[in-house]
Amino acid sequence: NTFIKENRWQLFASGAGITLLMTLSSILLGTVIGFAVFMLCRRGNPVINGATKAMLWLIQGMPTVLLLMILYYIVFGSTRLSGTLVAIIGFTLIFACAMYDMLSVGFGAIGNGQYEAATAMGYSNNQSFFKILLPQAARHFLPIYKGEVVTLIKETSVAGYIAIQDLTKISDLVRARTYQAFFALIFTAVIYFALSGILTRVVGMVEKKINPKSRSVDKILDGIHVEE
């Protein structure tokens, strides 16, 4: 009665697809934007650093639901952007801020001597960053990254406030339709657990792949001329 009647399983499939779309898009875009902003701030430009701190303060200090509603009803209220696209923008901003903080923590845990040693070995600035510093920083921020992925998946459940029929909204609609809360809500919880497990597993594989201890000496010294 909960899933088969009136083809309600299609509603759950559609809701799960929208939730997955919002989550993956926000993670990918947020990671890229957060990384790009961090790279700009590394140059020490006071204007960029000041604007970044102001944006972090604004977004992180605002409840997720309120941020989505401001974006949907005020910022993009006069446009034809769909609720899903507005939600992706909002969640992307949230994850980009988290990504910036994670990178700051990761690189803050590395001593300045690492960069100086890489320069002494003949590495360029970019080579030092991507071959020496980033893999070490990743060991510090990737565990936090996995937690932020799970947090984002759970935060997407409030997207229904801006007229998005995501997984949580669909479960609530079916519950109201059938007057049976147990199966709809428990099934929804299982799907969220599955999504969280899959995405954290993917991040864990990336974490293992870039672990400096798993790289060979030849790969570390790739592009560097070593005198015999």
C-alpha cells in the first residue's frame, strides 16, 4: 500500500534522484570553489582574504533553511531558476566554506620547513604544493571531509522548504497520503544511510590513494632531476 499502490515507488525514486543530484553537484562544485578560493587566499591579497572571511562569517552563521529561503525568495525570486538549482547553489556555498576551512586546518598542521625542504630539492612552487604539501595536508582534512559529506547529505533534507520534492519531502507526502508513517520514513532513512555509506566509501578510496606512504619514490620525484 505504501510503495506499490498508485506507483508511489516512482515518487521515491524521483525524490532519491533529486537528493543525489543536489548532493553530488554541491560536493563537486563546493570542493572546486573552496579549493580555488583557498589558492587565491594563499597569495596574501588583503582584499580577497577580507571578502572571503566576510563570506564565511555570513554563510556559516546562517541556518541552512534560512539561507535557502533567502536565495529562493529574495536573491533569485525574480528569476526563473528552479528550486533544485537554487538549492544546489545554496548547498554549494555551504560546502565551499567547509572546504576552505578544511584546507586551512590541513595546511596549518604542516610546518614551514616542508616547503623550504621541497624548494631546496629543486621543486617549483606548484610542484611543492601539489607533490609535497597537499598530500600531507590531505591526511589531516580528508577525515573531516568525509564527515562534511555526510552532513551535507542530511542537510539536503530541508530542501522541501523551497518547493523541492526531494526524498524527505516525498516520504512526508506519502505518509500524509497513506496515513502510515512507519514504512515511508524508515525506507527514507535507509536510503540516506546507503547514500552516506557509498559517498564516504568513495572519499575513503581517494584518501588511501593519495596517502604519501603509499607512493613510490619514483612517483614522488617525477619531474625532478636527480644527479647520480
